[in-house]
Amino acid sequence: MGILSSLFSFGKKEDSQENKQKSEQKNFDILKYDGVRALQIRQVKYAIRCFREALNIRKDTETMNLLISAYHTAQDTESALEVANELVELEPENTGALLTRINFLFLEQREAEAIADCNRLIALDEDNIPAWFLRAKAKKSTNDLPGAEADVTQAINLNKDFLDGYLLRAELHLLMKQGREALEDVNIVIDSTDESGEENAHLLRARIYELLGDEEAASEEYRKVMELNPFNEDAYLLAAQLMIGRRKYAEAMVLYDEAIEHNEQFAKAYTGRGKLKELMGDEEGARRDMVIANELNPDDESDRQTKTDEGGNAFSPPTSLFGGNSL
């Protein structure tokens, strides 16, 4: 009887363990797919809760990616990065997981870590175009412009039709004051796009023409950008600054007026117009525009220094359009 009792007891334990596993699998599936449905109807907080509970039952790469997506939708990049770290630890040779983490490192402005992950990715797959491109972007952010140019050139060599690569390389050439090389690359992008054109490429070409001293061509390019997108703020600001540099104040005023007409919340346009009005002797008009700019963007004090110095220099150099991560 003792032997039979032992066998019977062992069988019950096996059944109990199997039932537990089935129950856990059922709960996992319910939580996962409830999270998917919640994400589809924009119930992001509930989706995050579901995915986290599912992962407490079992680690699953698909669910981890879903949780990352949910955190991204919720604009919680720090939490998304934490899950991406877990995913990379779980599958250290998963190139997709590394790419995911690299993108969130960019969002968190941790470019040095992004470079390290790009190095890992290239070691795993030396023909990985995104890895070379992203490393170039990261090096650009850390002011390693020659290194960035070398990396993006490698990406282009792997795919001669990689237009984003040409655009980034043109930007790098511009930053290094290599106007002719920059123009050659940006022309490839513009010549390869459809009739609607490439807005960012035309904006970049305008800056290149400025570097080359062809102000008429630069002005035409800025106007082209405005035609493609009347709400492109950079085009108005840079075109107006170009007109001011040429002492064409009336034309600059028209540009600021147009920018504000398209977007009445455009604080920097009010700031620019206020400075221009002061330069032209309209103190009251300048004051009104600066008040509006301050109301629209009270945290930005850097652009609202309106007093001219004794030499009449009312305008500080504009922030470079390409000083940050434009790509």
C-alpha cells in the first residue's frame, strides 16, 4: 500500500504542476492580448499594466517590445529604455533589440552609449546600414565630424540609393564649411525626389548657398520650402535673417508677417519682428511684439534681448539650424 500511495501522490503532483502551467499560460495570453487591444484603442496606461503583469508571469520578447512601444506612446522614454536594456540582456546578439535601444538612447541624449551599441551592432553585422548611419548621427552630436562623415559614407557605400545618408553627409559638409561637397550631396537628394520636393533638403541647400555666397539662390530655396510647407518655421526665420543681413528690412518684415499670419503662436517670429521694428525705429511696435513673444514663450529669454548696442547691432547671430539632431 505504501508504494501505491507514493505513486498516486506523485501523479497528483504532476497533474497539479501541469495545471499550474496551463493556468499561467492562460493568464499570460489574456494579459498580453488585453494589452494589445488596449494599445489599439489608446488606453495606454492599461496596456502598460497588462504587459507588465504578463511579463511577471513569463519573459517574452514580443511582449517586451509591446511594452516598449506602449511606453514610447506614453512618452516615457526612460521606462522604455529600461525595458530595452532587459531585452538586450536577454538576447545580446539580437540586432533588432540593439537598434531599439540605440533609438531610445538618442531620445535620452545619451549619444556616447549609443555609439557603444552601434559598435556592438557593427561587430555583429558589418553591413548593417542603420548602425553606420546612427553612429554617424551620434558622432555628429559629439562633434566628431570627420568620424561621422566616414561612417555615413560607409552607409552610402552599402546602399547608393540611401538618401538619408546623402542628406546627413551634406549637413556634415556644411558644418565643416565644405560647400561644394555639401551641394553635390544635397543635389542628389533633391534630384531623386518626386515633384513635391524634399523640404529638409531644400532648406539645407539654402544654407549651403549662403555658405557659398549665392544669396539669391539661397533666397529662392527658402521660398521653395515655404511653398512646400507654409508652416516651416525655420524657413521664415532664416530667410528673414538673410534679408536683414542684406539690409532689405522691408522684405524681412514681410517674411515675419507671413510667418505670424500662418501661425499666430509663433513666438520666435514675434521676437524677430520686434527686433527688426526696433532697428527700424518703431519702439512701440517692438515693445508690443516682445510682450506677445514673452506671453507665448515665457521661458525663452535668450531671444528677447532687444536693446541695440552703441554700434546699432540689434541682431545676435541666429542659432544654427544644424546645431542639433536635425536628422
